[in-house]
Amino acid sequence: MVNLIIGGGKYGSEAIEYLLKHSKPFIVVDESEECFAVKNFELVRVTKAEEINLSDLSKNYFLKGGIREALELIENFKPVYVFTTAPIHVAAALVKEKYNLREWNEGINFILAGIPLKVVISVGKGSVVVSYNRDKTCKPRCEALDVCPITKLKKPCPMYELLRFASPEGIILQSHQLEPGLGALKGEEVLEMLEKCSGKDKIVIGTACRCHGVVTALARR
């Protein structure tokens, strides 16, 4: 029943505070042993996954590493929630790592055809970043209501539904809101995504909450 935090910076630390408040065990993965999480929380440092003892729920762990290590932890420990707080599209990076894929720049054109330009923040390196609040700073600890408190506009649908419309053949993961301003992927849905990508030559992976999202096209090398 462990949880995984990928990225030990500011947003990863917010996930830590949430999990500590609810007495939920967790593992933090970050490429830096000097990250904010290590400096500010009591974490047991390990050098490999085999050193993690999930039978002792009083301990929370830090493993230095990146996507490869995160993938290993997801497949071995099957976390309840995966907090994707690193500054990359974690879901796509996991698929890319597991199946040795590359960014598929041409694939983004098919996705863009179904996305209103009004929500597009950036396009590049096989990815599209989108938001209903494209041009302004979001409200701290926002509850992600149907009407955006910043733009005052009603969202036509949650962003994850918009991305599923734009890429019906893709896999769009929902970031589930756990409290205002904090969301996470369900571990079982991440594992299902990885399984569905097996044998695919081309695949579109997206991650979105009700308000924001990112979608990445991948292909065989």
C-alpha cells in the first residue's frame, strides 16, 4: 500500500506533506540527493529497491534515480498513487523508457487537429501542453471547479475528456484530485497503461486533470 513520488522538489514536498498527514507510506525518487524533500523530511536513504522494507510502515524512503528507477518501483511495488511532480511528462517518459521509444513529432499534428488553439500553451518535442487557464497564474490550492476562478469561464469538459476526444486511440491518464491543488495518478492505471503499450509501434500518451494537461506522441526508433 505504498505511494510513489517522482520528483523531490517543491511539488513533491507538497505530496509528502499530504501523505504524512494521512499516515500513508511513500517512496521519493529524485536524481539529486540534495533535493528539497531530502533536506526537509526524515527519509531513509536507499541505493536500490531491494533495500526497501514495506512491512515497516513507520519508514518512508528516498531512492536516488530517474525514470528507470521509478519504472522499477512501479512494476515491483504497485503503488496506490503515483505523484508525478518532476518537471517532465512522467507517464510518457515511463513508456518511452520501458519500450525504448522516441518522440514522434509528426503524431502531434493529429492531436492538434482536435484541440482548440485557445487552450494550447506550447508545442514541441512530440508534446502538446494545454490549459484552460493558459495566460495567467492559477489560484493556490485551487479546487478545480467547473468555472475557472481566474478566467471566470466555464470549462466545456474536464481536460482529460478533451484530450480523449482529440486522441481517441491514445491513452489519457486522469490526475485524480486528492485535495485542492494536489493530484496524483492511480498506480493501477499507470500499470494498465504500460501493459496496453506493449507491442505498439506508435502510441499517444496523455496526462491531465480537470484544468491542465500534456500529451506526447511516441514511436519505435
